[in-house]
Amino acid sequence: MEYLSFRHHKQYFAVPIECVRFIAAETALTPTNVSTGNSRQYDMVDYDGQACAILSLARLLNQPSERTRSRDLIQLMKDREQDHRDWIAALRNSLEKDVPFEKQRNPDLCAFGQWYKTFHTDDPQLGHIMSRFDEPHRRLHALAGELLEMSEQGKHDEALEILTEHEGSTLTKLLSLFNEAREVIGMTVRPTVIMLQVKDNQVIGLKVDDVGEVFECKGEQEDKQTDYLPDFAKRWLKDIRSGDGKVTVMEIDPGRLLSSAA
């Protein structure tokens, strides 16, 4: 049997290709939010003359969607960018007014530095951008010790000149990288809705983060053991299939999705 695969975070899922009626980008649909008698709310779309509920795979799994994660990451980037704008402003204020500089000088201990050491992405474009942060970030933090020492030695004006130069070079480069990272993060997630035939006369939509490929699964590749699945998922995750012997894929039973969301 053939299956259409899709991914949520690092876990792969699939539905029988024979159940797939239509695939569309979420942005191409115009859903209407509808409340049901049991106080549940669903996004509904018109498909072939009938109202169809749109279910979110992330919500079914009780997990945040990639869009939510991306939104949070973009906000983090905005916050860490502002941190460094404030950092350079505090250094200028210290040099101009001869007041203590109280910002973090160690690039590994500022909020961005601590996060940066643990960040990992599977996206090669984002990974390349993030790898370019290290040099300007470290150079910026090194300025505090260098320029404050110059000021203490009476080279006050020279220290301010150097700071101005780095505001136009090092800081600008760092701010540009924050902007590039946000743009790439915003483009990586394009939620897709898979319209699935669940009964002879009923179609529902399943919103997923990333649609994969169609693969074939032979009978001997099926694993009927579901004891290890979480209880809430046993109602609609039928079994486990290994498409090519390398990736474990969890098959979704489209016919049980609506009852699971109820």
C-alpha cells in the first residue's frame, strides 16, 4: 500500500494515499471558526460543496506547532537584538559620562551567548547564518574591556572614535544577521492542509507542518504493536510502519481523527 508522509518535529507520520483527496497550503484556504454543541471550536472550510473540519496534527499530539516554535524563535531573535543595541548604548554612555559599565562583557555569558551555545537547527540555510554570528558577537563584547581601558589611560576621544567605527561595522553586521535569521525562520514553516476522505460522504482536513513523499509499505514492514503509544494517540494511530527500513513512520487512521478531537 502507498502512503503520503509528513513530519511533526522529528517524528514522521503517514496516511494511506487512497484517502487523500486534496492538498493545499493553509494560506490558500479561507477557514471559518465554528463552535459545536460540546463547546469545541473548529476551523471549517468548504470543500466540494460540503463543510469540512480542519484538525491540527500538533493539537492532536498536545504539542506546539512548528509555526508556534518559529514565532517564539523570531521573538527571541528580536529580544537578543535589542539586548545588543542596549549593550552598545550602555558602553557609549559609560565612555561619555564616565559612569560604570554594568553589562555582561563575556560573550558566552550574555543571554544570547548562553542560548547560542545550545542552539541547533537541521535547516542548512539557517545554520549557515547562525554560524556567522560568532565572530562579530565576540568582537562586540571585546570592545568593553579595550575601550574602557583606553578611556582610563586618558585616550577618551580615541575610544569614542573606535566605538563609533564599530557601531557602523561590527554592530551593523550583527544586526543584519539577526534580521537575516528572522527572515529565514519565517520562511521555513508553510503549514499545509491535507483533505482526507474519512467516510463515503465525509472529508476532513489535517493541518501539518511539512508534507513529505509518497512511499510504499509492504505487509512484512508493518508492526502491529501499539503498547508503547500514548493512550490519547491509540485511538487514531493505528500502527507503525517503516517505509524503507530506515525511518519509523506512524500511520494515522483518518476515520478516527474526528472522534479523537471531540
